[in-house]
Amino acid sequence: MDARYHFVTTYRLTGKATRVWDVLRDVEGWARWWPGLESVRLIRAPNGREGVGAVHRYVVRAPVGYRFAYETEVTAIEPMRYVDAVARGELAGRGRVAMEPPAGEDVTVWIAWLVETPKRWMRVLSPIARPAFAWNHHRLMNGFGTGLASASGMLLVSTEHAELSPRQPGFWVMPEPAR
């Protein structure tokens, strides 16, 4: 059975959007503030505008204790709007980090992952373990939001998690950033 996942986590923060963007762009610094991210390192420097082409390797420890590693390659960036990347390794697919235009002092950041788990044991267990894998993802992303707020000097107002199942409309379709 195919082990595909479609997650979207939305954070609402209060403060300056430019500070959030600066922290998001400092990928090598994420391990200092994101619990669960054991390490991140630059594998290949960007070869394009604004960081396109950069490849980073991440080692993550999931809340239930298993460790996984993956790489992302930045495929598109529009400053202060979004970063797109492809992932490969023990997590494979596509991701997008997007910032919605600020509404007063509120900044909305969302992260979408359309990924599959190439590890055989994860594919085999996916029909029964999907809720546990989703729970792990949500816990990791809670830590991301708390850490992002702290590192950017912002107040985290809310965190929302959404997951589309393979039978739902829009599954495996990347959400578009707001204009």
C-alpha cells in the first residue's frame, strides 16, 4: 500500500513579518530552536536567485523516538511569500513554506508537506500506523511553531493542523500561497 501523506500546519504569529522571514531563511540555524531537529547542514550551496538550488540534510528524532533523515532541494523562492522544495531520503515528496500577507501585526505562516515514506516498515505499517505518524508530525510541527516564534521574537497565537486522506478531494495537490 502507498504511504502518502498530505499535511498542512498553519501558524498565526504577532509581530514583524520580516523577522519571521529572516528566521525561516536561516535554515542552518533551525536546529538551535526546533526541538526534534537534531541537525541540519548545507550539502550544496544555492546556484540560483534567492537560494534556489540549495540542498540541506536534516536528521530528525520523532517524538516516539525513531530517527529519520532526508534532504531538501529548494526549487523556488519568492521573498516574503514562499519557499518550495523537493524532499528525498527517508521522506520523499514536496514541501512549501508560505507567508500570507500581514494583516496588521498578525503574520500567518503555513507549511505543507506532500510526502511519502520510502522506509519499508513505514509503508507496511501505514494502514494501521497512519494516526501515529500524523501525531508525530503534528508534535514536531508544534515544536517548529514554538521555536519559530521564540527565534523571531514573536508571539505564537495559534497552531492548526490539517491532514487530507488519500480519498479526499485535493489530496496530493499543493496549496497555493495567498496573493
